[in-house]
Amino acid sequence: MRQKKFARRLTGFIMINVGFCFALASFLVIKWSTDNNRKNAIENSFNKLDLIELNIESQLSKVSAVVDNFGKTLENQIKNGQCGYEDFENVTQLILQQNSNVVGSIVALKPYYFPQYEYCAIYSSYNSDHEIETNKLGGISYDYFTADWYVVPVLSGKTYWNDPYVETEAESIEMTTYSYPLKDASGEIIGVFTADIAINAINAFVKNLQLYEHSFNMLIAKNGTFISHADSTKLLNETPMTEAILYNSASMEKMAHDAAKGIRGYGVVGDPHKDYENSYFVFYTPVPSANWTIASLCPIPDVFESTYIMGNRLILVFVIAFVVLSALTILIISRLASPLKLFAKSAQEIAEGNLTTQLPAIKVHDEMFQMHESFRYMQKSLISQISALKTTTAAKERVESELNIARNIQMSMIPKMFPPYPERNDIDIYAFMRPAKEVGGDLYDFFLNDNKFYFAIGDVSGKGVPAALFMAVSRSIFRTFVQSDADADFIVRSMNAAVSNNNDSNMFVTLFVGILDLKTGHLSYCNAGHNPPVVMRADGSCVDFMQIEGRKNLPIGLFEDAPYDRHELTLNDHDTLFLYTDGLTEAENHKAELYSDERLLKTLSSVGSHIPMRDLLDNVLADVEAHAAGAGQSDDLTMMAMSFVFGKENSLALEDEKTLSDAHSENYRKLEMINNIDQINNMAQWIESLTDEFGINMAQSMSINLALEEAVANVIMYAYPKDGKEYTFTLDFDVDENRNSTWRIVDSGRPFNPTTKADADTTLSAEDRKIGGLGILMVKKIMDSVEYERIHKQNVLTMKVILKE
Amino acid sequence: MYKRLTFVIMLAVLFISGVSGKTIRITPQWYPQAQFAGLYIAEKKGFFKDMGVDVQIVHPSGTESSLDMLRDGKTDIAMSQLIDALTNYDSGFELLNILQTSERNSVLIVTREPLDSIQQLSGKRVGHWKSGFSEGAFIMNAELGLNLRWIPYNSDVSIFLSGVLDATLTMIYNEYDQILMSGVELTEKNVFPLSDYIVDAQEDGFYTTPEFYNNNIDDVWKCVTAIKEAWEWARIKSHRKEAVEIVMSMLKDFNLRSNITHQRYMLDKILENQETKDGVVPYMVDPVRFNELVSLMRRYGFIFNEVDYNDMVITLEK
């Protein structure tokens, strides 16, 4: 269907253009033909009119010649004084005898030419027996002195054809008279000699010689009346002017004016645009000898018949050609474009994964073949690229997998159990490392050996696997030397020597190694080119970077025999030492602004040192992330904070002195659980049973379930080592008569007091809130009280809430 | 005075005696044409009959004018131009104008070449009607001293169209239109109204003899009334077409050739010339212009005697 629409649409566009071109061409051809035809018609019409005019002139001249001859003869006789009444009679009879077309002749003399006659007109004509009869005319009843055939030649001295007239109305014979002025010896006009002819022969010729099938001719007298006309009622009656007024025709009026002036011309009668069938060309030319005009009225359809026929044929041919061309075009385009559908189908199959689908065969080497070749190339390319992609993806997945393993290995190399020494409450230490890539080049480590706390933080030059490998080497070397009870500078020198040796990659490590005497607070350290830690005095007197006087040590790994100095510092109880790598202070935001040392100090100052180290790092991390505002991490970020109470040894005795309360009511219920997340369902069922037994409000029951789920999940997920072993813990319940309920979780996992986590700031977004704070917040919101105790190496989390019914 | 008394007595007699039952002959000036439409309409549309008078329209021959026929007793009432009537009256033929239809002069002098003034025609050939109606132009010729060479012609304008004349007299309702219908183009400089140079002499009127009048006062009044009513009927635009058809039928009856366009034009012009410039149709001879015309005619010898308006003109009132 789509292809057909395309073919139809394309055909439509093509045919519109073709149609336009055809129409324009046809219009131009018809117009040129019409113009040419018009020109030819005018020329042809005038040629024919000229023939008619010549014929009329010929017929008139035959008569005029005869009359002129007779007239001259008479004049000679008059001049010689040899012309009497009988001579005039004879000449009028003779002219009739010798010229069959002359039907009457007169010699009309001036007054008193013959003294006895005022009027003397000798007239010969045929009587009813067709015999020539001569009479003398003239008098009040026949005052020829006022007749035009007499007056005009007498006044002008020239021959004269008068305007046709009807001799007798009864016979309706149109006549015209040719007058020849007779002069005497002195040149004075003494009368006129005339010949009358019937102009029926002229009329017949005028009528018969049609220019076109339906055209008709008109002979017009000097006074404008029609001498010859297809409508006999108009003869000697109507004129072109009366016709022009009657039919409101400007062309007829022009013809009337031109005829009066003896001008040749043509015009259009009627409106071809409004009424083509009844519009005419009128051609006219003068007949000079008689001052007449011969005209021909030709229907325009006749004149342009050939053009009309040609135009109709042209239009018919155009229409047929247009239809055939349209059909053929649709057919051809459909056939040519048929592979497109197949190509579309092939493209769909390829997109769906069938890369080896068969493409439509194209035999002709045109654009379709090019498309076919392009598709084939695309297909091959896709197959090749997908195969390469699969290989690459597999390799990448392998690399990612190995990287993940490497990360896990790296992470396993650094301490990540916090608190690392749960049995000791004089050491609060927390560390955080986040590599920029899967594995990083930062390291931190610490080791407790007989009241000496060894710690180190370092930053391998570069990032990624190379730095991670170097970090692993460095860490291993650190561990090796810290167990030898060496001084900090010795440890650093030794690490330098080991790292510098065979350091073909020329990598180096900035390193800070410290040894803290947990009894005295004396810190001995060696800073090998690392960012100076921040010392936060517990009394708030100082939050500043550790100042190093004297020579600054180089990072390790550069020169095997580089010197390293050691420095001393004394820490007091609850003083905090904050160590970090430059990934912290050089963390960038989108504007490439660094987090900066100043901001670090400011943050540490505002947070203060009297908070758990975990919270301290969480605060700093939150501030760094706030600064970065989503910008990518460009360097490994590591922080380690530590705070001590010096001189305090094993303080677990305090813990051991506490006992777990065994006082229960008859409502006491207990659930044994193991560290498996599936236990949550058991817990839910147990809570449900308690809900039914003690009539707990359903909504509250669900809330309590939610809080306990959070607390229990915490135990399951974090309290015990991930060693695959099952560890048990308990959840118990009790309620008094006032419906004060107590819910208690007792586990023997690592020490963890969830209540020390700062409540999550729910006004912050999830991204901004410290991780883990939301769960305890919810528990605190649901329960009326939440308390933690560490009793006999057990975590006891006690939650209380008044039950609603 | 005498005439007035006679009129009253005869009127009374006729009124008492009723319709005379006699056929009244009325003769127009020329062959049938729209100039005399009122007569034909009065006959065809029954205006004469409605008035109870029997009328026969008798046309003049080519050799005898309408007034000749009146004088010779060949007709009872004849149409004539006022100048013609005055000429006849002066020569002793007592005429009575019983009805004046023409109010304004119709003569135009049409020149072959455009002229700046009529004086440029001085000494030139000017065609005129042999059969009459040219006296006004003759008076103008004498008044202006143009010394025109008058060439008489019969009827149509062929002589003028042939080019042998420098000008011709035409009636605005007839020959002037014939010239235009021939295709000749005329400008203001080709056309000179006679009334621009002499008194605006009234033309067509109906005349009878005193004897006939006195013996047929009532019938005469009826004829006059019918003719006036006929002209008023024709004046109504919606009747114009029928009026022309009546004229054309008369032409056909007389085997005369003409065309509707020309007859329609003639009728329109005749009706126009019956009205004053204010559109009023007086149907009477204006005494002031009458006296002025008489004076002119006497001055140039066309008439020799004084003609009293009241002697020649009767105003018929019922």
C-alpha cells in the first residue's frame, strides 16, 4: 500500500507538471494558430472581397465605358451643332439595343436647352412587350432638375453612379443610374446622358461568392443603405449605422464611418467571449467607381473552424495522452519502486536481528542497484561489527569482571571493618576510600601492635590498574615493616628503597606514616610528600594542617636513596587526626573549582571533633559531594580520621558488668532468628500472630513490622561476618497491662550502636542524606523509644511503644 | 369678434344637434413618416372614434402640397409649416391655424466641412427642399447676407453625400439623421441650427379654411382634441414602441422604405420639438414669435401684408 501511495504521489507530481506543460503548450499552439489563422483569414477575406470588388467594378465599368463612349459621341455631335432631338432619342435607343444590361437611358437637358421646353428629358426603356419605348419626360410631376442623377454630374462635371433605388415598388427591382455630363463646345454642361442598369446580376455575384460557409456579403451605397443583403427587408432601408444602433455594435459603427470615407477595414461584431456562436468578423473594402462599399460578415466559428477543430483535437489528444501517460507512469513507477518495499522488509528483518536476511535482487545497474549494494554492504558491515562488538563486549566483560575482582581484592587489602577494635573504646577510627575507577591508587592502612598504633595513608601517582598494583605493592611493604617495630622514617625509607627498585614505570607514592603511642599520645610520623593531615584539638583550640618544619620529604619511589626525616607530635585525648589524599581537596565541580584546603578546614571546624569518626567522615564526604554537585570524580578519594583516649586500656569490663534483664511478664514472647534475610518473613508472621493475640491496631502493627524489619535487617546484613555461617539472634516482645510494649533485638555480632547514627535530615534529598540514617530515623519515628546497650558482647536494641487497639 | 360669436353659436348648434356624421379629411405634409405619428395614432388607436368623429387621412402627392390640397378642396384639414401657411395666407389664401404641434424650429444647416461660423458658407452651394419648408433659411440668408447658392433637391440626402454641395438644409428629425445613418461623422462645427440666426419659428401646425371651420366647429374641435390626445399618448415612453410600429405599418401600406431606427429617432425628435425648454407642450402658436416672423418675412419680401395673429390663429377651448 505504501509503495502504491508513493507511486501515485510521484505520478501526481509528475503529471501536474506534465499537465501544466501540456496545457501551456496547447494554449500557445492554439493561440499562435488562432493568431495565424486570424491573420490568414483577414488576408484571405480581403483577397476574396477584392475579387468581388473587381467583379463589381468590371460590371459597372462595362456600362460606364459604353455610356462614356456614347456620351463622347453625343458631345462631339453637340459641339458640331449636329445634335437634335432625334439624335438624343437615337442614342438612348441605341444604348439599349446594344447593351442588354442597360434597361433605360435618358438624355436630360438643362432648362430651355430647346427653347420651347423648360424640361426636356428624352427617356427610352422597355415596355411590357419588351420593346424599346421613348418618351419625353419633365415637368412639375417629374422635376429631374432636383434628381441626384442630374444635379450631381451637372454640379461636379463628372460622371456619377447614383445610389441604387427601386424603380417600382411592385417589381422591387433595384436599379442604379450612371450619368454622363454632356458639355457643349464651350464646356458648359447642357445636360446629362444616363444609363440605368438593374443590379441583380451584381447582387447575385455578391450573394454567391461566400467567404465562409455561413458568411454573407453586403453591398453598401454611398448613403449607407444596403444594396445587397442576406435579409431582403434591409435592402435600401437599413444602413450599417442603423444596425450598429439596433445591435449596439461598435464594429458596425466603425464600418459605417469607414464606408462613408471609402476606407478599407475589418472589425469584430458581437462578443466572442460571451457569445462565440453569434460573433462575427466584418471585412469591408470600397468600390471606388460608385462610392459603394462591399462588406462580408463572417461568423467567427467559421473563420476559426479549422483552429477550433485543431484545438479540439489537440485537447482530446492531450486528455488521452494525459490519461495514458498517468496510467503508464503509475505502472512504471510502481514496478521500479517495488524493490523499495522489499528493501523496507529486509531492513526490518535486519533490525530485528536477522542480519543474514536475503536482499531483493536488482538486475539493472541503476540507483536501485546502488541501494541494493549499500544495503548489502551495510548488512555485511553490521554482521562484522556486531561480531566484533560481541568479541569486544565479551573481552570488556572479562576485563570488568577481572577489574571487579581486582577491586574486591584491593578492598580486601584495606581495613574496612569498623570499628576495627570493637573491644576497645579508646580508639575511634574510620576510613573511607572511593577509587576514581574500578581500582584506585590510594591506600590507607593501620595496624595495632601492643599499644602502638601504626597507620599510613598514601597516594600512588596515576589511577586505575597500574596505580592499584603499585598500591598493593606499597601496602604489602608497609605491612612488612610495621611488624618490625621500626620508626616511621625507617619504614618510609625502607618502603622507598623497595618501591624505587625496579620502578621501570617511574611511579611514585606520596605517603604519610604515623606511629601513635596509645599510652602517651605521642605521635611519630614521616610525611613523604603527602598532604599534611589536619589536627583537630579536642578543646577546639586548633584545627589546622600539621606543620612540618625543615626539609620536606620526597614521595617514595623516585630515588632509592632519598633521605626521609621523622617528626614528632603529641596528641591529647579526643584530639582528632584527619588524613586524606589530594582526591579530597582537589575534587572539582563543573566549573573546575577545587574543593580546597580552606574549605576542608572550614568543614572540619564546623563539624568539630567530638563526634564519631564515621560521622566526621560522613560530614566531610557530604560537603565534598555538595561541592562536586554531580561532577565526575577525577581522582581517588581517601579519608581517614582517628581519635583516641590515651592511657585507657581494655574498657570492656564496663560492658561485662552489665547484665541482660530477664524480667518478663506472662505476655513475653520470643523469636529465634538466624542471619538470613528470609527470616524477615518469619518475623512478619510472628508479628501478625502477636497482633491477633494482643489486638494490636492493624496500622500500628504494620508500622511496628516496618521498624523491626529495618532493625532486624541491619543485624542480618551487617552484624555478622560474611563467612557463610549461620549466626543466631533473638527478637523478643513483652507488654504490660497499660499496653506498654517492649521489642528487643539481641545479637552477638560486632558492636554497633544504631542509635549513634545521626538522624537523617529528611529535608535533604536522598542523595544528600547520610547513608544509613534513614532506617534508624524511621525506627525512632515509629517507636516511642529506642535504646542500645552492649551487654556481654551482645548488642541489645530495645524499642518501646504503646500499643493501640 | 365676429368670428368668436359665430363660433359660440355654431358650437351651441352642434352641441344640441350632436355629431355631424361627416368624414373629415386630414392631410399631413408629406408621405407617411413618424413626423405625423399623432395622426396615425389618433386613427389607429381610436382617438378620433372616441371623440365621435370620422377622419380620413389623405396624403399629398409628390406634385401637390398639403396646402394646395386644402386650397383645392381636396382635404379639410391640412398640416403645414407656419412659414408656408403665412406665405399662403399673404397670397390671399385665408387659413386658420387650429392646432400647433411644433413648438421649436427643426431646421439645421449641415456643412460638408467643419466651419467656425455660418459666415464661412457665404457664396457656397447649399441644398434645400424644392417642395418647400426652406423659407426660414431663405430669410436667414437675407438676414445675414450670405448670398448662398441654393441647390434644390427632392427628398434624400444623396446629393449632399455626393460631395457637390457645401451644405444642406436638414430637419433635425429627418435628413440630419439620414446623414448620420449614412456613416458620416458630424461635429458641432458641421451643424448650425437656423434658430440661432433668426426667430425660433414654429413649424408643423394644422390648418383649415374659415368656411370649413365655421361649418364644423365641433368636429374640428374633436379632431384637434383627438390629435392632441394621440400625441400625449405617444409621449408616454412605454407607448413609444407601439407608436413606431403604427408608423411603420403606415409606411408599409404605402410601400415606402424606412427603418425602425430612423422612425423611432424621428418620433423622439418630433415629440421633443413639441415641448418648450421647460418640458411644457403649449399646442399653440406663440404670438410674440408669430409677430416677429411676420415682421421678418415682410422685411425680406416673403410676404407683403401684415398678418394679424388673431386672424390666423384660433385657440380652441371647450
